[in-house]
Amino acid sequence: MSDILSKKDIAHFINKGFVRMDNAFPREMAEAVVDILWKDLPCDRTDPSTWIEPVIRLGMYSNEPFVQSVNTPRLHQAFNQLVGKDKWLPCRSVGTFPVRFPSAQAPMDTGKHVDASFPGSDPNNYFEWRVNIRSKGRALLLLVLYSDVTEEDAPTIIYEGSHLDVARLLASEGEEGLSFMDIANKLDALPQRKEALATGKAGTVYLCHPFLVHAAQAHRGIHPKFMAQPPLLLKEELRIAGSDVGYTPVEEAVRLGMG
């Protein structure tokens, strides 16, 4: 199979921390996912007056359209290019859904953050989950759009190149790394980075470096936003030194950040 991502795409991923893939899966698949999610929401799809919360979180889903959407041949080829063939595990579920609604009420989850990858002392406390320099447990962060997302529809804010700053932050923290909250509390002291918005049609996937800083925002549009943000899991931790076979783009980005 020919490469899905161009050399320019790979360079953008290494330097900016993400690459956007349009038509990563069919719109019909996205619509099937959204139909299932609406059945689980405590509000009426046809009555916006019932959309009283700015965000409602739904659980993990392993139904067929969910799993199919993140395991298309196009995505698998991109995973191979960014992470390395046989170095990642196929997604068997799609992570929690923060469904975002148009609302005058501000959502409470809009802080800058880096998604954590492995449990700390209390596996049930996500704020204690951790990230280390070899990205134990996580190959990529996926931002998977199941509805059309314009600039008005609460697109995720991506901080371009912030993964390089986080790599420098983690470089001296060893195997234990830092907790979700440790990193979150240090982000404002990092260099200012240009903001990009994760917009696109349903079926778009943003393939993000696991260290990429991102944030949610308020919904100013009309239609609810459906997006998942599952991890692509690593079989083993990243190799960031001593390789005699070269480094994958995910690893190269870490090495670039470390200097």
C-alpha cells in the first residue's frame, strides 16, 4: 500500500505536533455512531430547549461502527508511518465522548492539558495518571470528528509545537514522569504557541503527538458536536536514544524537543 501521509505531512507532525486526515472514515459510519449516541443522551434530538448542559459525557463504546471508524486501512497506514509498523495496538473501543452543546453556560473543562497515559498510585483518579518521556502506554492522541465541526462548534484548540515543550519538561523526570495535574500546572509557564482549531467534516481525524497540549472551548454554534479522543496504544515505550535503525516520527519529535 502506498503511503497515505506525504513527507510534508510527516514534517508537520514532527514540528507542529499533529496532522489532519480528511475522509479517514465514511460519513455514513459517523452518522451511525451519532445515532447510537443520541439514544444514550438525556435530551431530545429534535428539541434544542432540552439541551441544557454545555457538555454531557458518555462512556466507552465498542460497538461495530465505533471500532470500524478508527480502524480503516487509511488510518492503519498512517499509524504505521507515524508510530512504526507493529509498534501499536488497534483500537478496540472509542474513549469517552464529551458531547458539546450550544449553551450560554460556560463548560468547566476548558483548561489546557496533555492527556495522561498510564495510572499513578490511584488508577481510579485520572488527575493522578501520568506521562513519561517515552510515552508509556500511548502512541498517539486521536481527535475523531463524528459531526461537522466549524470554528463555531467548539473545535478543540491545538497549540502548535507544544509537544516539543512538553518533551523538554519530561526529559528530566525519568520513568515516573509527571502526573496529569503536574503537567497542567506547568503549561502556562511554557512558551506561547500559535493556536490551531480542530475543524473539519464528519470523518476527519487529527493524528496528534501524545505530548500535544490542547484544550476544549465553549460551543457558539447551532448543532451539537460529537467527537472522541481515544489513545492509540503503544506495544512498547518509545525508543528515543541508542537506536541503530533510526527513529519513527513520534520518536523524532521527542528527540527534537529534548534538543
